Amino acid sequence: MKADERKDSCTRRIMLQIDVFAIWAQRYPRLKTQVTSLPTLRGQWRDTWELNRHIAQEGCSKVYQISKLPCRPISRRRPRRPLALSANDYDENRRKTDDPFTIPVLEPNQLRIVRPIGEQRLTVEEETETRDGAGPRGAFGRIRNKKSRTEQPAQIRREMRNMGVGARLFEAVDTRTGQALVLKEFLPMMKNVAMGEVELYRYLYDWTRRNQPAWLPSDLPLVPLHGYLTTGPEVEDPSFVQAWRDRFGPSLPPPVPGNVWVAVRAARLLPLTSVPRLALGDAEKFPLASPGGAGWWGRLWGKGGPDRVAYLKNVFEGSITAVSLLHQAGVVHGAVSPSTILVSTADLREGGREGGMEVWLSELGFATNVLSQGTLDFEGLVKRDWKGCSYALLEVFLRLLAEEEEGEGEGGDGLGKYEEGFTLPFAQVEAGGLQAVTEERFKGDVSVGLRSLVNNERAYQQAVACLDAKGGAGWVLLHDMANAGRLVAQEGGVYGVGPRLLASSFWES
């Protein structure tokens, strides 16, 4: 790339970044009172307040045309309390002396395991594409033969293969501070994944220090990393092995030397997979209006009923912001799903308020720093991230707004039938089957194909009505996320997908 081309590309990217900031600042007035020091160019704006005043006077388009600030958008999330203000975080003296951008190497005596809480299993998605009559293998065709000129339609088959347990999860406590932690013990075959996650956190912390000088690592939409350690030969000591077995029983084998343990401050965070069950499981805490009264609108916004749609919009917006920020840093997550998107609350009233919820991404072990590996297909990996995010959000949307439980209704476990006799049961939605259905039956068409299927399911009528509002803005948003290639091809490339999604009319009240 020539020097003038590089300069032009850099200028467009800077202009796009300030445009993103302008959009967020206009949507969230509370940012106008958040005075944050920003890098400046020729003293144009000294702080956030002056920049917002300029936006209010000149308009977003004016800022887009003339701004040259070398900075990225400020996070929309409310500022977190300093670590020193929380009883469960570092004390004030430690906060002042320790560098918050350093990932500490922990000692075994600094952690106390409370109880085992589960396992992480590896699941690999295998996709095979075949074409009838193409190649020497007859009806099975060639696998991934991009040079084939046959006019026969491609047959795509997806299989989920279980690779076994990759990590064990424990609830733990920092013995120095009392901080509640989730401790992940990566088994030997996952050591590279564990160290890759630690190294990626180091890169993101360094990126934050260089590009967002007003931020702390806790301002990133990532599950906070507390530290890590590697077990040594002491775990083979007979006294340790006996103490482990006495406490946890013979069903939980003791660790072996070389296992990597990663501690994260995620003890009180909830994955999206658990939100519908927790939010709707307590009828007294979240009373619903009578289904026979004001109809579906009354059930969503009736007297005493939680604002589920406001809650879901905050989940949508927080997830898009988190994924977009990773891409701005040159990182692709690689495994965005309902289990890797965490929220701070399942309380629909609290989470439905502006600033009442925070959204984090977790499980960065399979994430990739594309900027350090220029041979990778950045655009292709970014599209995969947005596709995973789209189906994860649609899954929680359908489940949280579903009217009936599994097994009720005319369709039995399918709750209604598609015009071709195909059904969409709750079990398939919860198992992540939306992507397989959309890709295989509707060629990735979310706004028309998948909508026609969901619309025939009686249980999902509330969700369909909400996504249909404003000319189907919700379906268009999900379709653009699942098929991000069109947005990537526009000005701004992979860095412009998130801002364009946040500019959707779906967010308008």
C-alpha cells in the first residue's frame, strides 16, 4: 500500500471513530456530564463536555466531516466504581501501588477453593459442503471444492462433535481480600488455550493504555481477569492428594503438575442462557398482567409487569458494543454465543432502565489477535463473530418473550407448524438450533425466511410483534448481523459494522 493510500485510510478510520462517538453521545445524554480527558489535536476540545457541546451546536454530520481526533469512542456504559470502593475488591493501598494493567501471577496460598461448580466441555462445529455429481466421488461430490462449476445446489451438513472436558470450574475466594472468584482449571490438553487467553488480556490491556488513556481495564466489556497460576510438583505430595480426596471425594481427581488455573471475577455474573429461567421463574417477584386482560401488550407493559423489551434492548446494545470494541482492537472472539455473553442482572425492572445493566464477553481462549497475524482473514472472522452474536440475541429474545412452556399448544413440542410441516420447538431454540435452521432451510435469510417460521409458532407471537415494529427494524437488525458481509463492504470495513448496527431505528422508543 502506498504512503498516500495509507494516509487516506487512516483519515477515514479516524473520521469514522469520531462519528461513532457522536452517535453514542447523542443517544446517551448522561455522557454530557461525564468529564473525561481525551487525546486532543491542536486543542480542539479539552474534554468530553466541550465535545458534546460542539455536537449539539453543529450536529453529528458536521463532526463527521471536520473531526480529526485520534481517539476511539467512549464506552456507553456507566462508569464503574473504583476498585478501592468495593469491599470485595483490592484495598485502597494495594490499588494505589499496583499497576491495574498488570495481570498478576498468583500463589496457591492466595486462593481458597469453596466448591466445584461445573465443567467446560469442548464442542466443535464441523461443516461439510457437498455437490451432487461433482468430482470423482459421484453423488457425494467434492468437499469444499470452490472450483466446481456444477449447477447442482450445494448440500451443507453441520455436526456438533463433543471433544470432552476442557476445564473444571470452581467457586473460590481470594484469601487476601475476600474477593469472590470463578476459578477455571484448564486440563493439560487445554494449556495453550489458557495461556492464549492470558496473553490476549495482556494485549487488550496494553491497547487500552495506548488508545483510551482515561480507561482502566475494568472499563473494558470483558470479564475482569484476577490472575493466573500454574500448578507445580507440590500437588503430587501425598498429604495434598489425601486432603483433596477427603474434601471433594473420589469423583473429583486432584490436579496434576502443569495445569493452568485462571481466576476471573465473574462469581455474580449471569450467562444469557440462564436469564429467561431466572427472570421468569419467580412469579411473585415478576408478576405478569392477566393474559386474558390487555393482550400481549398488557403482558409486556401491564400494571406491575416487567419491561422485558427494554431489558432485551439493553442486552442487544451492550452485546453489540462489546463485540464492536473487540474488533476495533483488532481481536475477534471466535465463539460468541449465549454462554459467552454475561450480564450483571436478571432483574427485568433494574436491567430495563438506562444504565441498569452491564454486558461482558467471556471465554477469550479461542479469540485471535488478527493484527499480529496478518495472514488471517480478518473480514471472514468478523462476519463469524456477528453471526454468532445475532443468533445468540435472537435466542434469548424468543425465550424471554415466549408465552407458553414446552409441551403446551396445538403443536405439542413444536408449538405450531410451519407451512411445510416443520416446527421450531423450545428445545431447539435453547440448544442453539436457530442458526442451523436458518442456514440450511432459508440460506441465512433471517428477516424473511426465519421470520416466516417463527411467525407460525403461537408461543413466539410477542417476540414477532416486537421485532416487526418500526417496519420490521428488529428483523433487519438481526439479519444485518447474521449477514454482516454487506456492512463490511461499506466505508469503514470491519470497524464500521458496530456503529451502523447501533444506528438502527430499532433503538428508537
